[in-house]
Amino acid sequence: MTSSLQSELAAAIRTIENYPKPGILFRDITTLLGNPRAFRRSIDELVHPFAGTKIDKVAGIEARGFILGGAVAHQLSSGFVPIRKKGKLPHDTVRIAYSLEYGVDEMEMHRDAITPGEKVIVIDDLIATGGTAEGACKLLKQMGADIVAACFVIDLPDLGGRKKLEALGVEVRTLVEFSGH
């Protein structure tokens, strides 16, 4: 990816100071999603490394991962698997607890969403501390998925999330980096 494309995507992302608490710079992709060119180019860049390969499923992490993951799944002619917060799915689920910056939460997916051995890409908008993405990858692996990569529009490398996923043997792909929190 070119530095001009990275600059274009970074410029399409709104930064909100002191949200959700003082000292945090929240990277908001809703402005990128509302910009047709930036949204299209983001999806193209997320899809490009996997074009021509067999990807069975794209797993999107609630909620912005649903938007990005659905578009990527469509482009790759893959199925889509929602990974949701506890209690949001209507059928038989599998669940995992994961660490957040300020505590613990749980996420789940339908038990029949993945067949062992399926090639899966995990998608979300941002990787920060990595707790949510790590939980999603562990849940998918528990179900027998072959995780090809975890992809994000934004990486906050100072928070170390990429390293957590790489420690699980998961390749991480990101489009834009922002320093700080």
C-alpha cells in the first residue's frame, strides 16, 4: 500500500479527543465509512491480499467489524460470521471470556458457524490492546478454524495488540497506524 493511500485513509478518520475518557484519542471510522472513495479503497485494500485464494468465511467483530467484514466477505465470495457480545445471538452458541482494557467481557458465535478446517479472516475496525481480537481468534480456533489473518483498518501499535495476535500465530494486516492511545 502506498503512503499516499495511507495518508488518504488517515485523513478520512475522525479523531475525537477525551473519549471515552480523558486523555484518550478515539479514532472514529464512521467518517471513513461515509466517504465513498475512502470506504471503497479500504475494502479493496483489505481484500487484495486474499484475491484468488479460497477464504471460506470472514468473521466480523461487533459492531464495526460487521460493516467491514460483510463488504470483504461479499468481495471474496465468502460466508460471513458475526462475533457478538454475550446474549445477542438467537441459536446455540459457543462463548469465550476476554480481557478488556478496563475489565473482562464475553463474546460468542453460533456453534454451527464454522466447520473445522475452514479458512477464516477476522475483521474489525481497530486493534488497540488486542483483547477483543485475541478473544475472537481463540474462539475461532476453539471451533477448528484455520485463521488466515486478522485485518484492521487502524493499528494503535503503542498499545501492543498486534503482538498478542502474532503470539497466537495469527498474521496481522492493517491499513493505517496512529501513535498514542
